[in-house]
Amino acid sequence: MQLVLENVSKCYRNGTWAIRDFSLTFTPGVWGLLGPNGAGKTTLMRMLATITRVSRGRILWNDVDCATSPNALRAVLGYLPQDFGVYPNLTGTEFLQYIAAVKGIAGKAARERVAELLEVVNLTSEKRRPLGTYSGGMKQRIGIAQALLNDPKVLIVDEPTSGLDPEERLQFRNLLSELSENRIILLSTHIVSDIEAVATRVALMRQGRLLSCMSVEDLLRGVAGRVWEVVLPSSGLETLRQLYSVSGLVHRGDGVHARVLADDRPPFGTRLLEPSLEDAYLSALACN
Ligand code: ADP
């Protein structure tokens, strides 16, 4: 099972190249697409969801070209778009049954699948409430449930955790991990911590290009020995920022404690720190 992108590029009508020469092979597991706003994540996901056309290059689902035969991928696709809207007056059950009908699942099969998915996303006790009364996290979970109705082999979720509180984010991540067996899950975000916890591999993107794709461990290894704690008065902060990439700041009684990326000990550097994915991400963006 594989989803292959071969030199994929996308140019919008206004001449913006949102994706440039992007090549990557997705296999089962959770893949994090990480990049700043405007990197092209949504465009890439919409092309993979066969909603937006590819300008150049090819997307192949198990060797079938999605430009000429999109239905092969559509049949196994679940998609939770960034701007997922729900019908506020429908209950959880009604909404899922409605989407099931749209996807061609009817009768007893639909009822059973809806009940099963309400369990999976932990919304059985809320199934009779109108969606308009759901919290942000509950809406995202019903969104995942609708994307899972056809038991997709490829699940695409675009910026799923924005607007969720920390506990809802944790629940959502756990749900994705549980779903990842024998499925390709693509998760786009600009929030590094969302990916750190669930992704088996991380594709770093900027300005439509793939900068790198590797495991979280390899990304962390790449910055090991290069993350320093620097403690300095706040008046020195501006100079520090001009000279180094600063990946974090905490104001304490004895001054500002900064996380600084540097090959050698920087001025006011006190000790080496355990690298985080945020450090690796900033380092990759700074190098490319
Ligand atoms: P991300 O999801 O990483 O924030 P997008 O895929 O939304 O990135 O956008 C990538 C680039 O394409 C941006 O420069 C954005 O302004 C541009 N873009 C996105 N959608 C359109 C569109 N429909 N028409 C023209 N330009 C677009």
C-alpha cells in the first residue's frame, strides 16, 4: 500500500506556485506535514484528496494515476478538511447517517457503522445532542468519525487541533495513534507538539518545497549537542536574536532563559539542553 508523489507542482490561476517539485512516498503510519503558514500544506492535502488538480507531476495510488483514475483513491480516502463545518441542528447520529448516505452506505450497514464509530471517537453518550452544542474537540471527533465511515486506507487531516484545548488535543492525538495501524494517516499542522507525539515520520515544508522527511528521532539527533541554555538580562535579547536562532524563552528572576541553537557554546551559554522537535524544526528552517 503506497501513495506516491512524483515531482508534484501546483500553480494557482493567479500564478502562485503553492507546491514545487514535491516527491515523497507515503506508506502506512502517521506522517506529519509540518511547515509555517503558507508552506503549501493545505494545497498538498487537497491534491491528495483529489479536490485540487495537480499542475505538473503525478500522484499514484498503488501505481494508479490519480489524474486519470481518481476514483481508485477516492474509494479508500477519508478527509477532514481544515474548514470542516457541521450542521448545527443535526444530532451526532443524524449527521453521521447523512454522510454515510452520501458515501453510499445505507440501511443496517450504515446504522451499525455509525454506532461503531461513535464508540471509536467516544461520543456515544452525546449522540442525541445537536452538533451546535458540541465543544471544539467533540466537533473534531465527529469530523474524524465521518472521515472513517468508509474505513479509509488513506486518512487526511488538515490542521485538526487548532481551536482545541490541551486535553482535547491529547485525546485527538491518542485517537490518531489508535487508528494508524495498516493505514496511511497524513496530519498537517504548524504546531510542532502535535506531531512530536504521534508522527512516525515528519515531512518539513516551506514555500511549497519539501525540506526533509525523516523520523522524529532522526530530526532530534540532527540537533543533539547544538541546543544551549543561555541566561542573560533582557536588554541582551535583541542582540542574541540577531546572532542566533532562539527556539524558546522563559523570563525568570535571574534574567531571561533562552534556548539557543549554536554549534559552539554561545556567550552566556550555561549548559547543553535535551533537544526538542521545536529546536529541530527551527534549525531545519534556518538552514534551508
Ligand atoms: P498552508 O496550508 O501551509 O498554510 P496553503 O496551501 O494554504 O499553505 O498556501 C500555499 C500558498 O498558496 C500560499 O502562498 C497561499 O497564499 C497560496 N494559495 C492557497 N490557495 C490559493 C488559491 N486558491 N489561489 C491562489 N493562491 C492560493
